[in-house]
Amino acid sequence: MKLNLQHIDKTFWVIYLFLVVVAIIALFSASSTLVYMHHSALGPIGQQMFFILLGLVAAFGIQFIPTYWVRFCGYGLLAISALLCYSTLIPGNPFVATINGAARWVRIAGITFQPSELVKLSLIIVVADLLARIKSEDDKKKYFYWTLGITAFAVLPIMTSNLSTAVLIGLIIFCLWILARIPWKYTLSIVGIAVLVLGLGYAIVEFGFVRPKRQMHGPFKRATTWVSRLDRHFVEDGKSKYVLTDDNIQEFYSSVAIARGAKTPLGVGPGNSKERDYLPLAFMDYIFAIIVEESGIIGAGFLIFLYLAVLFRASNISSRYSDMPAMLMTMGLALMITCQALISMLVAVGLGPVTGQPLPMISKGGTSVLITSIYFGIMMGVSREQLILRDRVNETLEDSLDDAPIVTLE
């Protein structure tokens, strides 16, 4: 395969590389607890740097893979990743690793990863490919139910351990339906059913388990954790948030970090965070709080700009691209990155309940960094194909003009 660097998307690469730089700086700033636990900076930081480097290589290589290959491989990846997610529901499965009380990780050959990250990637590819096959009104109904069924099948095992990820996936699929012009009567009916089910589930868990302080068992045993988080954010009185407990320790120290960073536009400066030593898992879900503490509103605003730039660039590419599957795929991946980042940042600043969503490319986690890099590689591949097509069309027009007979008026 010939690597033609002439048509690579330089704008996407600039955005991606800026995120990589921010990730490296944030990693060194927020990993003090990891360094203390391992008595060395080489272990945890070196491992994450390896995944960042691996992600760079993956993004560079994937941008040269034709998008029809990506769509074809998406089906196989979805089947494998969905089966891995279902395997986490098997009691006593030796390949399942439970971390922080959630059995959402799979360990194979010494490598631990979240299959839900693979589901997010492959499901967007498959749904985009199916929706692009719509040619008539009858097709809209047909492929709506196809994509709904596939999404429900893939998301069901994720819901048992990671409700926020399941809701995020549902939101992105809903956006793809809108982009594919699925009738509102279909999409809004699903939204209504989802809201009804979630509301009913909340009521059952709240009044049946949380308030009576009963233990919940079965695949949805983490539902009490989700409801408690919602209660803590929306129901509890304002005074309780100032009382430090094991349940609100992350929100408490995250708020302190935000407050310290807000004192000046540039924060306290890189490497000068104090709350990273008290904030549990500061290098993961709440890393944005450390970024705000050390770089202030300027650094936070710049990071927000980078995530929005991903969506704007993807929109610009899609608006000029005639390949419907590639357009939907690009928009789906960009929306996933931007929406996940928005949720993670809202939680870190106290505007949303705890979800456990990592900050794309920034939070520590090999699977997340690698998959996000693959997102970028696919989007840059779509842009590259579009630039090649544009140049070919221009060359054809120029050749046609050169071959056209010259007419003179006498």
C-alpha cells in the first residue's frame, strides 16, 4: 500500500497531537498516587506512554486503510466485542477482572481491557453502514429496526455494569438516526420508552433497595450505586456536600481543585497541584479537575476548544463527502469523542452526577487511549479519501478543458 502523505488531514493531526501533548502533561501531573503506590514513575507512567505511542502508530496506519475495509471489519469486531461483554456476565469467568466493584474488564494473555470500548467503536461503524443503505421510506423503517435490535443486543450487557456508557451509546445512535433522517415517530417513541424504563427502574431501586438499605443482587447489583449517585447530586441538601465521606470524596476534592485553579486565569501552574494527592483516581475520571487546578480557565478553555474542534472538523468533512456510510461513521465517532468529553468535564466540575466516563485521550487507561486514537485514524482516513477524490475530479476537469477544441470567432 502506497503511503501518500500529500493528502493527510493536517488539521485533524494538529488537533490529535495537541491532545497527545495535553495527555502527557496531565499524566505526569496527576499520577502522584500511582508513583507512590509503585515506588517508581517508570511503571505506571511508562505503561501509559507506551499506549500513547501505540495510539500514534495506530492512528497513522489506519488513515491509509480504505473506509470500505473499515466498514467490513466493523461487523466482525462488533460480534467479538459483544460476546466478550456477555462473557462478563458469566459467574466465575476466569477471564473477567473486577476493578472498583465493576466486572467490566476482560483479561486475556495478561492484557486487561474493556470490551465496551470496542463495542462503542464497532457499533458506530455498523449502524452507520446500515443506515447508509436507506433508499426509500420503507428502508427507513427496516433499517431503523435493524439498528435498534443490534444496538439493544450490544448494549444490554454493558448496562449491567456501566449504565452511563450504555446511555452514551444510545445518545450517539439517536444522533445517527437523526442524521439519516429516520422519521421522528420512530426515534421519539424509543426515547419515550427508554425514559419510562429508566424512570421505573430508578423508582424500584430507590424505594425497594436504597431507602430500606437492602442489598441488591444479580446482574444489576450496581443499580443501587447509580441511584445513590443521582440522589447525592440532585436530592441531598446543600450542606451535606461539605461533609466529607467515603461516598463523596471524589466530588469533594474535585471541587477544591476547581476552586484553587479558578483563583487565576492560568491556575497554579503545571506540576503544582495539591489535590492530586487527595483525590482518588485523579489520573482517571477526575483528571479534568487537576487540569483546571494547574492551568485555570485558560487551560480548560483550550481543552474544550480541542474537543469542539474535533466535531467541527468532522462536520466540515462530512458536508463535502458524497459517501454516506463514511459521512455517518465520521460524525458518529466525532460525536462519541465530544459527548464523552463533555460528560466527563461536567462531572469533574460538579454539574453532573458521577458517571465514571474517562476524558478521551487524557484519562489514564490503555484501552481508552488506543481506541480513541483509532477513532482519529478512521476519521483522518475518510478525510484523506475525500481529498484524493477532490484532486482526481480537478485533474479530470483540467484534462477535459485541455482536450476541448478551441473555437475562434471571425
